[in-house]
Amino acid sequence: MTHGCLLMSPDFDHMPDMPSAPNNRSGADSEPSPNPGGGIKSTHGGLVTEKFLPEDKASQLVTDAVVAAAHPGTVEDLEVKDAHVIFNTVWNDLEEEIGHENLRFAKELILLGGAPGSGKGTNSEFISKVRGLTCPPIIVSDLLNTPEARRIKEAGGMVGDTEVVGILFRKLLEEDYRDGCILDGFPRTRVQVECLHLLIQKMNQLYREYHTTPLAINFRKPTVHAVVLFIDEKTSIERQLLRGRKIAEHNERVALEGDGEIIELRPTDLDPIAAKRRYRVFKEKTWDALQSLKQIYHYHFIDADGAIADVERKIRSELDYQSSLELDPETYDAVRGLPLATEIGVHARQELVRRLDSYELEHRELFHKVISVIEHRFVPIIQRHAIAGLAIINSEDHLFDDPLALAMVIDIFAERGFRAVANINLDETPDHFDLETGKITCKTKKIFRFQVRFEGSEIRRGGR
């Protein structure tokens, strides 16, 4: 069974309510200001009134200036940004802790990225089925639950690269992820992209090092797919706020009725300012990082602004199995000489027509004898098995001693919509017994067995 895991993007980071732009608290009327609930607040002589707007109107009120004022800086800007320093520190720690020959990572990495609200969580299960992965996705934001990491996320930012890389690499070494893994939320920065490149280089080094050893199965050549789900800013904000309202309504029902489980509600899903900031962080820090993956890895850009069925169709089309890209080069070279099933089927009908015409033109007498046997001996038996859709016919006719006659049977049935298989069975029966020596002489009888399959009858049986 194939085991896999999925790494998911920051689509479901836990983020707090974002502060609104400052209000004018004087007695005079002020301009309306954005409200975290999706409406606007106005002050009239000290009286605060609130009007709720549709999510598209709410998103229009959230300007870049308001978002910037709400979060002038983030903690992760202060950390070391040298990818080689980060990677080497993490790698050396792992090698020292578990040993060189135990650095066994996933054969296939699926990097799932996209804007907030693009549907990474919704589509991760479908991607797992398409790729035959049985492990749940690895959601990077869920791995980063240290107090410091939560504080950064709650400020609307992203956790530092050093912590992300260290925690993620350690997770990837778990045995469940050996065959394949979906990474939701990695990479999200240029530094993380570079750390990914360095990881793949190390994996390829391990592949070459152990390729001819008994441990080779643990160090296979890695395959990397980058799947990027894209939606525009307006759609992202609307989906985030819609998700927040649905979760809030669900939790309220659970609280009132006492039936069901409370779903964690991200404060950012209630605040249009925070929702827009999340999209801006994605656009400014993650989008370019994801775009850079197309230069090296198998890159799949998915327009996720549509119905779930349409998005799934696009994903399936992008992730169809391609043996030349995914098999070990030596494995692929061993099997590539065999034709693909799709290639065989393309000209199958034309080849069948050519063979049947050649039977009529070049072997007319034998051809018509075979047709006569099928019509008078085989068809009555097939008709008696019309409900089952399978007839097994035995024949001792020496006509079929000629291999060409057997080929004709198969082709004639194929032309008429049947699927026929011919086998030759040898049956030995006692023919003579020598009373003096006790030797038994057997006679070999050749039996030609034909299996003919076809669409069975849909007749109703048993009154149902």
C-alpha cells in the first residue's frame, strides 16, 4: 500500500482579529472606518452606529494603507536569511541525531500552495486519491504551534524560515511518508525554496550513494510536483469571510443545542482587514517563491476560481501518472520498449479491418469454413448463455489445427463485438493395454477451448 502525506499552504493559519484604523473620537461626525465584522462604524455626536455590508463591499473598503497601518512590521524580518546556513544547521543536527543512513525522505513530494481561500484543504484529499497517497497531509501551519510561532501568526505574519525548515524536515523523516507526501504551506519564501533545492540535492546524493547497495529501496530518486491553486484578491477575501461566518454560525448552534463539536474559528476570517493582509502577505512573499519552482520541478498552475468539480478535473489532468518523469531512470529504460495500452488501441480497429480483408482475399476457403463453424456450432451455444454473457465452447475440429484458423475466430468475434480467447488442451485417454507387459498406451486428444464474452442480458429475474 502506498503511504503519503500532504504539505499544505497557510490557507488555515490561526490569526487574531486585526485592529481597525483609528476612529475620530471627537464630538464631530467622522468618516466611516472599516469594521472587523464586515460593516462600517460611524460616530455621530458620540453615538456609534454600525451597518453591515456585503463581503464584496467590505473588501473594497480595505485599502493597502489601512492594512499597512495595522501591521507596520513583523518579527520574522529580524531572522537570519541565509538559506545555506539554515539548511546546513538543520541537516547536520539531523545527521548527528539519527545517523547518515537513516536520512530517508519521501520518494514523492507534492508542494501544495495557494492564496488564502483557494481551497487547499478542500482539494488535498482529492490530490491524495489521484496520487495514491494514504497518509493525511502535512499542514505546515499546524506544525508551528510553539508560543513564538503562534505569536507571529497572530500578528498576521509568517513563522521564520529556520523554525519551519527544522520542524518540517524532522516530520518528513517519519516512516509513514516514505512513498509520498503532500506539503501544504511549503515553501512560502525564497529562503524556503532554496532550502528545498538543497534538500533535493542531498536526496539525489543519497540516491547515488546507496543505489547499488541493499539499502537502495530507502533512497529512491525524488520526484517533486508543485501544485499552485490561484484565485484573485477579491475572491480570496470573500471566501475567507464566508468561511468565518459559516464557522461562527455552526459554533453558535453547537453552543445552543449542545450537539456537535466546536470548530476553531480564525479571527482573521471575521476581519476584512486581516483577510486582505493575508492575501497581501501571500502575494508579496509567497507568490514569487512558488513561481520560481517552475524552473526546476514539475509545475502545475490550477485556476481554482470555479466549482469544486471543475477544479478537481483540472487537478486530475495535471497530475496524471507519467512514467518517464516518476520512475527511476533505469526502471524506465527497462520497460520503455513495451507499447502503451493507449498506443495499441489507437490503430486497433484499422488493423482488424486489414486482417479481415486479407483473410477474404488471400485465404478465402479457410476463412469461410471458419465462419460456417462459428455460425452453425458456436452461435447456438452462445445464444443459450445470453443472460450470463459468457460461453465456453469445446471443439475437436481439426480445422483449428491451423493457427491461422484460430486467429480468424478471434478476429471474427472481435468484429461482431465479442471478446474471444482460444486455448489448446491436450487430453490423454487409455487406448491399448498390453496383457504381457502391463504397458498402457494412451491416445492424445487435442481439444480447442474458446471463451466468448459479451454484454449479458438485462432480463429481470425473480420478480425484481
